[in-house]
Amino acid sequence: MGSLTQRQLRIITQICWTIALAVVAIPFVFPFLWMISGGFKSANEIFGSPSLIPREWQWQNFLDVFTYQPFARQYFNSLYIAVTVTALTLFVSSLAGYALARLRFAGSALVGLFLVSALMVPEEVTIIPNFFLMKWAGFIDSHWPLILLPVFGPQGIMATFLMRQYFMALPKELEDAGKMDGLSRFGVWWRIALPMSRPALAAVAIITFLNSWNLFLEPLIFVSSLEKFTLPLALSNFTDPYGMPLWHLQLAATSLAVVPILIVYLIAQRQIIESFALSGVKG
């Protein structure tokens, strides 16, 4: 047998890497496949002989999810809250990050120290003061705490520091040129700094959306009405009269809950990977 060409060696290497990565991915992909499979099974089959492919496909599970509780309304609640929190966080964190990166004012170092200190406080420590604050504001059993607390809490602070690090890496010469053209400080941020920080904005948007979508503790504390539940609360509410989980409905509802995340990743997976890579090396 003659020696292999460079192209053949490259193809064989790619095939070997693909097979190796597929084997490594099995432990990560299998729970996801099991979740989807369980959504099409009956409760008895889930706890019967285990099999990845259902013996009888229970399509009715996905319809029962919407009749057991107002799941469509709860789905919409999570969606609009996550989108609102993401938009507000991008606006606030980009403004605050730009101010911390470019503006020099009295006490700026102290402000940065306070922000870093806020990140070190566990969320469970601040949940009680936040509850009394939201109660005083009349926001209990509403979605306002689920919007305001992530934007101005540790999640928003982390986004601010991510934007600050990215803005510090931008060349100041471009901003100086904008000022010479008559742009104000806000104009420089809007027309120059913000368009150049798209990778960091993408990273902040992805992290913020995922955190808001998966938020559980705050909805559990601040929301009590069934029609105002978000998806994490709704998933834990598929129980029988004795409080035992209805696993076939929970798995079906969870399968529906991951659809937006999968769609976002499939559409923008290249941008997602690049955003995390660039945001990690900048600054």
C-alpha cells in the first residue's frame, strides 16, 4: 500500500477527531435526549423498563401541559421578562461601563470598590432586604422585582464590568476623532463605542437572557399568582393532589422550555462562540 497523501491524512485526522468528540459528547447529550424521550412516555413507562425510545408515543402529554395550568401565559411571562431584562441590562451596563472606563471623577475608584464588594455578597443574604424593599414599593406579586433586581443587582454589575473591560481596550484615538467632529460624550458612546463593542454586547445579552430565563429564587419569593408564574416555577407545579411530581408532564414542559435557547444557539452559534472568545481576551 502506497503512502498516504497529505489530503488523505488530513481527512483521516478529521474523522478520528469527529468520532472522539462524538464519544465525549455522549454523557452531555444523553440526559437531554432522555428528557425529550420522557416527554413522550406515560408515567408508568418512565419508571418501568428504561428505554430511550418510547414504546407508545404519548403526544397528548404536550397538550395536557397547557390544560393542567396556564402554561402558555407562564411561557410568555418568562419570554417577555427575559427580553426586557436583557435590553435594560445592555443599556445600563454599556452606559455605566463606558463611564467607568473613560470618565474620571471624584470617587470613581470608590465606586468600583463598592461594585466589586457587591459581587461578593451571596444572593441569599440580600433576598430578605430586597423583599421588604419591593413590598414597600408595592411590587409584591408582580413582575417588577424580576426585572429590576437582575438589572441593578449582581448580574447587572457583572455585565457592567464586562463592558468596562471591553471599552478600556478600545483605541481612544477614534473617540478623540469623534469629539473633533463635534460629538458629545453621549454621541461618542452611541456612535463609536457602542457599535465597536458588539462582541461584548453579544456576550452580555446571552448571559443575561439565560440567567433571567432560568431564574427561580426570585419568582418563588415575589410571585404567588399562578398566572404570573415564570417557567421555572411552572415546571415545579406539575404535581398530583398529593404533591408528587407528574414526571411525564414535567419532562414534556421542560422540553418545550428549552426550545428558545436551542433556537438562539442554532441561529447564532458562531456569534456566540466568538463573543465569548473576544470578551475573554479583551482588556
